[in-house]
Amino acid sequence: MNGSNTQSSAELIHSGIPELDELLRGGYQRGRVYLVQGVSGSGKTLIGQHFLEAGLENDETVVYIHGEESQRDILANSHQVGLEIGDAEFLDIGPGTDFFADDVAYDLVETSEIDAERFTEDIHAVIKETDPSRVLLDPITQLQYVERDEYQYRKRLQSFIRFLKDRDITILVTRTIRSDLNRGGTVQTDIASLSDGIISLHLDEGERRIGIQKHRGIGQRDGTHGLEIRDHGVEVFPQVIPDHSERTFEPQLNSTGHDGLDGLLEGGLEQGSITFVSGPTGIGKSTIGAQLLEGALRSEGNALGYLFEESVDQFRYRADNLGIPVSEYLEQDEFRLKEIEPLVLSAEEFTRIVLQDVAEMDANMVLIDGLSGFKISLQGDKQRLVRRLHALTRELKNKGVSVVITDENQQLTGNHNPTSENTSYLADNILFLSYIELQGELHRTIGVLKKRLGSFDRRFHRFSIVEDEGVVIESPFDDVQGILQGRPTHVTDNE
């Protein structure tokens, strides 16, 4: 968190997006200037239109100075995402259609043909006539286009901002930057240094992000956060920062509802712990996850499941056939399964969904089925996704919610890592599943590699998945060594 802990006496106004207000630590400061910058298509204009709509809803007068789109197109486009800004005062400073009809219109590069003084007079006139409280200039580069040189541009830019600030007008300007390189330069430096706040938008392979670079006198939530453009406009999803201040450490051992798993775990799992079920594809990770969910539901708890690698119908069908009555539980209010669509959500939006569902259902267990699918399905690079998963699981842990995560190991046999890269530190408990080959036969094996808050059976056990019975834990491999190294041998073979 950047900035001071106490806000200044400046009046804060609504940005039109509640979560953006959160990042700004309360909203925009009245009478200040804000720069919204990003590549084309990242959502800059919509951020500005939310700002104007919020003013109109508060019975304020607002002015929209535009230069790239006509008023008709602006209103049509904003209406499509549920923004109603028709009552704004519009000032079009772009070239009219007669620009191309004039005989002198062939020299498109020569800016000296544009009447810069008339441009300034138009802005002064509309501001003095309407006396607005908010002004959107979209984009700021329209000011540069009408000037003969950079010196004149700097003077007019400073004069423009001072003119509006003297009238206690809040100003939001947009600027498009290149996607491949931000070169800095005079134009960027001038408007950035004159701005009291800078909001940067990012667009990379369909993933939108938002970050607040500065907010004078107030401070801001640092880092980047999720942003989506939906039918009702822009949504912002701040990253979760777990609060440990109210957490009390009172571990309560709960039965898994499965005798074999309870035996391995010597009584069960602590409430509010994070459990990884790790193993190669097809070995039964989801089945054990479903078994743990059933244990929570049978003990009169509430549970949630989020599926990243299969559909709800497939998960339910497999579980029902194994004697885990997921279909029956889904008909009750205590259980909910959700299938996550690939590349639709940011990690921050997924976090919000989970926390809202937990609060709504008062859930005490959450299953995230498919860490590999989590990394593929959610938008963002893998390391950031792991950091967001860390924040989500810690926040759930602080609320006393148990978390079960299934994690695929890429190797069917051989020397395994207990979890996928850079995730083992998240786990309080690790249930490790593997295939081993003994005398030409393939066996399933299960063992507990880690249980942070209690003791556990340190032996590997055979297990099978049986129709109508589910997971069946069998005898331990007392006569086998080298399972973790991927070279299982009978002890008698070495004597």
C-alpha cells in the first residue's frame, strides 16, 4: 500500500466504478487532474465515461471534449455497455467532414492550417457557459495536434489544466500509448508530471489489467489488478491481500468421513488447512477430492467445488458411479459445483467469486479441482496466478475454510516432485498418489508427505478405486522401498 495512512482534507468523488475507488483509496480528488493511459482497446474511454456518468447521477454538470469519435458514435457505443451519458455537454474538437472537401485538405500533415486559438476559445466558452464539475478530454493528443511546435503545446497544456483547476473542476484525460514500447518523450512526460493521478491499463493477449501509478496526497493500492469489459461497462477486480490481524490459531481435527483416509492422516484434517492431492493423470485425484467433499457434507458442513478440467455433469457422473452421491448433494443447498470456462476470468475475478460464494453459503470446505487447469484457464502468467492462489488460500484459511487442491504431476512413474513448480509452500498437507511397477504389475500407491499440524502414517499404501465403493485404502507397502525415487524394489530382493 502506497501513500500515507490518513487521507487529506480534499473532497473525494466517485469514479463510477466502486472497485476503482478502492484502488484510489476513496476515489478521485475534486479539482485534480487524472491521466488514464493504455494501448488501444484497453478501456480508457470507458473509464472516462464511467467518470462522467457518476457525475450525472449526482446531478453534476459534465463536459465531454472529444476528438476521435463523433457524438453520435460515442452515445451509441456507450449505450451498448449500459452507460448513459446523453445529458453531458459535448464539444467536438476533431476535424469536421468539410476538412476533406476543402481544396487545402490534401496537406494532412501541416498542422498550421488548424486554428489553435479558436480551439482554445471553444473550450473556454463551453466551460464558462456550463460551469461543469467534471471534464473528460478524450484523447489529450488532440491538444498537441493543433499546435505548431512542442513549446507551444506545453504552454497551452499547462494553461488548459490551470484554467480548469482554478474552477475546482475534476479533469480526466486519456492517452494512447504504444503496445510494443513506451518511449517516454515530451508529450508523455508533460501530461504525466502535471497529473495528480495516473491510471495505467494493460492489454496483453486478451488479458486486461489495471494499475494506479500515483495518486498525490492520498496514495493508492499498488500492483496490477484484473479488469474486464462486460455488458454493463468496466469491472475492476482488486487483488486480495489476506488480513491476518483477526486470525486465531485453534486447530480442530475433523474426520474426512473415510476410514482409510483417516487412518493415513491419523484422525483427519485440521479445519482451515490447505491440502494438496498430487499425482499423475488418471490416478484418482478428483475422486479423493470428491471423497473429502463428501466427508465435509456428511458432517453437516457446506462445501463448494470449482472444476477446471471437466464438466459438472462428468464429475457428478463419475462420483455417483463410485458411490459418492454428488447428485444428491447438489439438490441440497449445502453444496455447489461450478465449471470454470477457459480464459474468461482473471485470477482476481475468480478470487472474488470464491469469496462471495463462501460468504453466501457459509461454506467450510472448498475444492479447486485441477491446478494445471487453473493455470491454463485463468488469464495471466503462471507465477502471478500462483501468487493470487496463495492470497486466496490464505484468505480462506483466515476464515477457517478448508481448501483441497488437486495437482497433476506430469510423470506417470519415476522420480516425482510432490507438487507442481513453486506451489508446495502453499500446502499444510500433501497427499501423494503415484503408480509403481512391481514384477510387471502396475499398482496405485498413496502416502502422506506432509501434515504440518499433526502426525500421520509415514508408510505408502496400496489403494484402488472401486465402483460403488470409491477409494479403497489397502495394505501398506511394508516390503517395498524406493517408491519416491521411482525405483521400487522388494526389500527381500536386496538381501
